[in-house]
Amino acid sequence: MRLATWNVNSVRARCDRVVDWLQRSDTDVLAMQEIKCKPEQFPREPFEAAGYELAIHGLNQWNGVAIASRVGLADVETSFPAQPAFGKPGQDPVVEARALGATAGGVRVWSLYVPNGRGLADPHYAYKLEFLRTLREAAATWADAPTALVGDFNVAPLPTDIWSEEDSEAETHVTPEARAAFHAFADAGYTELSRQFIPDERRYTFWDYKQLRFPKNEGMRIDFAYASPALAAATTGVTIERDERKGKGASDHVPVVLEIGAL
């Protein structure tokens, strides 16, 4: 099975590119983040015409996660246990559309869009750390089954995962606390597969649109795939599809693809 994760940065704006890539790449399951729409606004028809079943979780024009599968979808969940809520001052906190779980092809897939954090003094940063902490606690209870935690983690775990640690817009991605929260998934028995198969420095998954970041290769590696022991043992390869950042209408992220053998 070929399993991929991709922050598509608005599925309505990039539907044709995403479906075209799914078919060209022969991908079986795609976990999407930042779809930026409600389920009723999702462009279902092109995906379904290409043979993909959909699970979608979106509450408004922000955030949002989805899974497209041509090997079945079952047991869909729109949050993980104890997933934290967030709200602006004066508003009731909401459990945002940042996690979606479903079983596809024998693998429990979680499409995850970890909060950005915004700034070190912003409440969103504490929310980010709490999200990662509670996700890790939930993931520890799933580790005995083939489980994939995939998506945009909004953390650059190593200094070589970001073009410059002085990038002011990524200050919440490189703190010791954020990096420790990311690495804590290993303590729960998970293996980050993109690092295992692609250890090379400067192999990024995200490049900002501004200041010619992509042509200069000034990016970040923030999209990852954590696998439980059974899934890690069955995975035979990982690729980062850098070319999908090229051309008109590209997302600022690219797909990360897992090749999974027999479980």
C-alpha cells in the first residue's frame, strides 16, 4: 500500500492538482491537512470519480483534515481522546478540526494538523504543546496496532530541518519544548519513518511563498510520518515529492509518501 500525507493548503483551490497527483503517483491513501472547508464544501466528485472514498472533518474556512482512500475507510473519528480546545479571549474554546482517524487497508491512519503556535507569548503556543502532549498520550494506547500518525507537525525537530533557526516566523517550531514534544512520540514506541529512510540534511517539505523561498531552498521539514512498531517493520521506503512544490497553483507543502508491504 502507498500511504501519503500532504498539507494541501485549500483543497478547493488545489483539487485538480491533488487528484492528478494521486493518479500519477498511484497512491492508495492520502491524509490531507489544511483543507480549509466544511465537509459540504469539499470537492468530492473528482476524488470519487478517481475511485477514492472520503472522510472529511472541517468546521470553517480554517484548518480542516481529510483522508482519501481507495482501499476502504472504517471507524472514522474526528478527534483523539483528550484533544485540547482553543478559543480567542472572550470566546468559548472549540476542539478544532485538526485530527481525523480512520482505518484504511489495515492501517489506522491519523491525519494531523498540529497548531502553529504563532508566537512564544501567544496562547496558541501553549495550545500547540498541549496538543502534542495529549496526542502522544493517546498514541501510546494505539501502539500495539498498525498505526500511522501523519501530517503537518509544525515542528522542525533538528537544526538541519530549517533553513535558518533565526527565521522569526518559525520561532515556535524550533524551541526546546516543541522539539522535546515531537521526539516524545519515540518514547511511546513510534518511529519517524521519513528520517529513517531520508536522513539527508536540508530535505524540506515546506517552503513559504514569499521571498523566493523555494528557488533558494529556504524551507523547513515539518511534515512527518510516525509509525507504530508493526507499521514501521512493514514500511519499505519513504519519498518526499519535492517536485509538487513547482508550477502554478502549488501548495507550500509537498507530499511525504510511505511504501508499505505486508502487515
